[in-house]
Amino acid sequence: MADAGAVGRADEAGEDGGRIVPLDRRVLAVAGVVFVVLMALSSRYGFHRDELYFLDCARHLQASYVDQPALAPLLARASLSLFGVSATGLRLWSALAAAGTVVVGGLTAREFGGARRAQLLAAIATGTMPVLLGSGHVANTTPYEVLAWAAIALVVARIGRTGDTRWWLAAGALVGIGSEFNHLAAIFGTVLLAAVLLGPARRTVADRRLLAGAAIAVLLVLPDLWWQARHGWAMFAMTRALNGEHGGAGNILTWIVGQLGMSCLAMAVLWVVGLRFLWRSGRPLWRCLVTAYAVLFVLFAVTSGAQVYYLAGLYVCLLAAGAVGLDEWLYSRPDRLRSLMVGTAISAALSAVIVLPVLPPSDVAWTYDTSAISGETLGWPQLVGTVGRVWTELPAGQRANATIFAADYAEAGAINELGRNAGLPTAAGAQNTDWWWGPGNAHATTVVAVAPGPDYAPGYAAHLRRYFRHVRVAATLSNPEGVHTIEWGGHVYVCTGPRRPWGAIWPELRNYA
């Protein structure tokens, strides 16, 4: 679609005497629109299940956690300090990360030699990515991970263009900071390092600054490694559990098809052309980005195929490369660009309906199987209210020796954050880092247990009966919108007659998932 001559002409359009053109200010406008849209929608529906967990983590600041490093909970703690328990306050950070990613997309096109119009196209392509909009609405690790990957690729693009290896120090810092948001950034950095050292790029850009950058990355992740070493390398147990659930041959097709949804569907052609552009660029380091994409594509397809967003951050770079590679072809015929923009508007609107809370809550159920983002922000106040009713119905003497236990981290987070002012005690949780915070009242003789629906916690009553002589269903979980979330059909149990002290039972309840 874009031949080598077109690529060369696009390069010339974006460079002036060997210097790249300034950043198109319209890129900042696109980033501003993304930020405004995300903030305008930030208060609709409620907290996402991951956000409730991150708020809980924010009240237990530590060097790392079972399922993520420290920086996302640290931002959640800042949100609590500045805004209290506020979805809008918490999502400020993720919206800023999404807007920043749009700017990085434009800057990356600029590094690839893109003229202002290519930079703008890259920004639009980035800003309409469903994964960017969906993650920008939810303050878990994903929006920061996408930004980190995009920024790392931007620096690599700059080194490949200029040959200035001093930028390896910045790349190492970005890998380290990104890894303190999400461990996937460390995987990306490691694969990139291997591609450089084992390929032709080694002869031109592998020097002591590359090793210094790698050392910076390692130094920045030392707190995470220290915590993991002191907690039995919990992240590896967690990774095995996730890979067992989401990986395997049965999910490879899900992974492949899912990559088409990383960008706005009409823009998928850009990242395909971007791969070709980088590979045919004649710059060994730019080729390393293609090598990293290929290696990670296969790695994630086999190990975690159902987690289709793991490569999302690298698509920002590929979209930018495609915007440059297609620049001459698109502008040689106005109808081509017009068709692309119309297709982008339509597909972006459709994906926004699925990944953002634009519909009335009662109309969300049909989107859940495609994207659970909106559905998983519903029903939490009702869950807390249900648990509160079961708790207050216990006789006062029984409540004095009772505790609340949640099988799922989101349930524990909802009780602890949304039920904080409702007279509920702090809930203990069995999942991931929650378990490390202990059983609550270790001498409890009554446990009010909350568990997800049967698809996610099958036979949970039988599981509880291994530890208690009497287990009764006190309430069933649902939500007013009828969305069949993870909690739908779950139960609140009242468990009495512990077969052993609650504190002695606790070590057997740990669940990494």
C-alpha cells in the first residue's frame, strides 16, 4: 500500500535539513479532547472492581504487592489525600496518562520523520484506541503501562534516528518507572535489550550507555524485588495462576483476534503498515521494535492469550510509524483520507459505547461479553448494602465476636471503601495481597463471608463447610441493572462453629488469581 518511495517522500516531508519539524500543536488539542471526555465521564456509574482494590492497597502502602508494584497504589493514596474516596479524583491520573499517551503518539511520528499531518494522524489514531479510552477511564495499572511502553518506544525511535546513545539513560529510567507500575514493562525492556544485543543494532548503538540504562532500570525496581523476595516471590505464583486461567492453546485465537481491537478498527491498517515501515526503514534499531513486537506477540499468545491488551502500549509506536508510512498515499487522493476519517469516526463511536459509560446503566448488559469495563463498575453500593444488612441482623453479642471475610479482592475493597462510613468493620480478603494483611479478628467465632457467583467461585458453600460446622446463605448478590458480573449470583454466608480458630484457618485460604 505504501512503497519504499512513498516512505522516503514522507520522511522528506517531515525533515528539514536533517532536523525534524516541530510538533503539530493539534496533537495537544487531540490529547485535550481525550482528557476532557474521560474526565466528563469519570463520575458516571461507579468504581471499577480494580479501583476498589487499589484504594484498599493505598491504605496499606508498601514496596510492592502480589499483583502489581507500588506506584499505582501510591497514586491512589495521593487521590485519597487530595479528594477522598472519589472516582473522579482517582481517575484524574489515568486520564492524564491517556492524554500523555496521545502526545507521545504524535512525538513518535515526528521521530519517524513525519510531517505535521502525519503527527496529527498518529495522535488521532492513538486517541481513538479502545484500549486507551477504556484504560483511561479505570485507574488500575493499564493506563500507566500503556504510557510507559509508548514512551520507551519513543526514546528508541529517537536513538535510532539520531544515534545519540545518551538517550539510553532515559530509556532505562522509563523501563524502571514503568516496571514500578506494571511488571510487563520489564518484559518489554528485556526483550528490547536482547534484540539490540543479538542483532545488527549492536554495532551502532550498543555501548556503555546502554548498559548504564539497564542498570538504572534494575536500580529502580529493587524495592519491588526486595518485597517479592520477602514474600515468597508471590508475583511468580500469581503469574502462574493467571497463565493457567488465560493462557494455553485454547486462547491463542482469542489473542490474535483481540489484537484487531487494540486500535480503532478503521485504523488497524496503520499499525500493519507501521510494521512494514519500520522493517524496511534501513535503521537497525527501528527494526528492533518489530522484533520485540514479534517475540512478545508469540510469548503473550501462548502464555496469556485471553489478556489481549498486554501489547497495547506498543501499538502507539506502530500507529505512528504507519501514519508516516501512509502519509503520501493518503494525501495523494483526498477521498482516501476522507474515507479513513469517516471509518474512524464510526468505529471509534461504536467502541466508545462499549468501553466508556455513555449508555444508561440499564442498557449496559449487552456490552459485558465484549468488554467488562462498564459492567464491573455497577452494583457495588448494593453489595455493600446487602452485606451491611446481614451484619446488622446479627445479634449484638454475636457481632462482637464476628468478622467479615471476602473471597474476592473487589468485594473486600468495596466493603472497606464504600462501607467505611456505614458502620461495617474492615473486611479481610483471601485474594492476592489482601491475604497478607491478615484475617481481621483472629478469634472470631462468626464469619460473614462474601463470595462471587458460581461461575467464578463454584461450590463455595462446600468450601466453607470444610472450616465451619454451620454455613447458611443469608443473601444473594445481584445488581439493579441486571448485568451478570463476577458477583452476580454470589452469596453472603453466615458461618458459625469454626472447626479450628479462625486465625489457624487463615493460612489455608490464600488465593492468587
